[in-house]
Amino acid sequence: MSYNDNLILRYLYCLDNRDYPQSIKRFFSNFNIALNEDREAAINELYILRNNCKNLAVLSKRFITAMDKSYMKFTQFHMDILAECDGENGVVQSPYFVPGSFVVYSIKNGALSLWVFHNLPNGNNHFMAIPTFYIVSSPKDKIKGEGHQLDCMIIQMLDNCHEVNLRDYIDMVLDYLCLRQWAEIEIAEVKTTQKKEVKLKKKTEIVVEDGISYFTFDSKWFTEVCNNNEFVVSGHFRLQPYGDGSRRLIWINEFKKYGYHRKALIERVEEGEDFI
């Protein structure tokens, strides 16, 4: 299923005018799922996120490798990253998840809220994802690694749905935010289109409109890149350093480049290169 077919994404990015939170409540009613006060509050919060979300972030396997290597090393920065990203909402998809699953997050007043959406192959939400868990987490200290404390409230949104590694979802989003904000990463935007039927006076036409755009994330730190293709580097300004310690703005004309090889930054650091 493409991103453009997922109703929660269509709702968040204003490609669908339906009242999605009310659709979730009807789903609960139709399948006799108890809608208690906590579950209803978690669903109602989705109203705040509509048209107020950063583009979907799709994490590469190499980006996940960088996150895994950083696991428990960013705990001392959890409070700082939530303060820096206060008011941010977004969506993250990771190869760590079951295919088709993703996490919606919201940051407010030092707390991280997560809606976990599992793609349940045997469930009734193949085309309309229903949140399986709602989590609110707040870091309580700046301890690095073991001993770091996170206050968590977990609400199981669907009955008989079990997940033993919910803490990993919290750490995944926090590590993603830290790497995105402060580390050397590569970001590429992918734009999609969707076909839509438009009814005219006498006939129906198919038009192509913008769909859900998303960003893919990779990591320079743990990635060695080799590109053997010829490509054009457009003209650009560069600050040229001089021997007297000064810098001057110079213009570089357009030129062809015949491939390149870039070591992973972690290897270059190990070889003695300094990075600020």
C-alpha cells in the first residue's frame, strides 16, 4: 500500500477532508472495542496534528545502524532535544518496524507523545490504520546511559495487541531527533503524485495531483559512498581560505565531475582527521 492510500497520513497532510478521529471512534464502536476516557483523549489529540506535521521521515537501514551505534549515548541529551524541538509534530517510518507500520509523534512541554500504528495483516485496519498504542514519555535527568530515567504512560488502544519493546519506539524517535538536529546526515526529498477523479458536466476526468512528500534519511558517519557516474556540478560561490588566515568569496564555474569516493566520517576520524 502506498503512502497516498493510508487514511491517517491523508488526514494529517490534508489530502482527505474526512473526520479521521471520528472514523477511528466509529471503528471502535462497530467492533465493540471499549472506548474509555484515556483512549478517547488520545484519539482527540490527533485533531491538533492535522496540517501541522513535518513531512514523513523514512529512515534508511544505514541510518538505523547509526542510531543503533548511538543507543544509550544520547540519553544525556533527551531533555535538550525535546526543548529544542518543542511544538514539533511528525511521522517516522523505520525498517525496524513491521512493513507498513509507523509512529506519529508530538512534542510539547518537555514530553514526547507517540501514536504507534502497526500494520496488522490479519486485522481490520489494512486501509485505515488504527493506533495500537499511545505513549507519553518525559525524561527526568541528563544521565548518560545506564540509570537514565524516563517517565512513561502507555495506553493500549486495541485489545489483544501486545508489544514487548515499546521502550524501543521512544528511544528510536529520540535518537532520530538527535541525529537529525546535530549529526552529519544526508536528507533527500521524494515527491509523489496521486490520480484523482474530477467530475465535469458531462464526463469524469482523471487528473494528477501532488501526493504525500517524504524525506529519506541516511548517515555520513557510518556510510562509505562510491559514485562512478559522471555528473555536472553547477556554478557556485565558495569561501576560499588564504595563507594569512583570511577568507575570500570566490565564484566556481560549472564543471563536470567524474565520480567520487567518500569514506565514512567515522573512518576519517579514526585516521586522525579533526571535525568540529
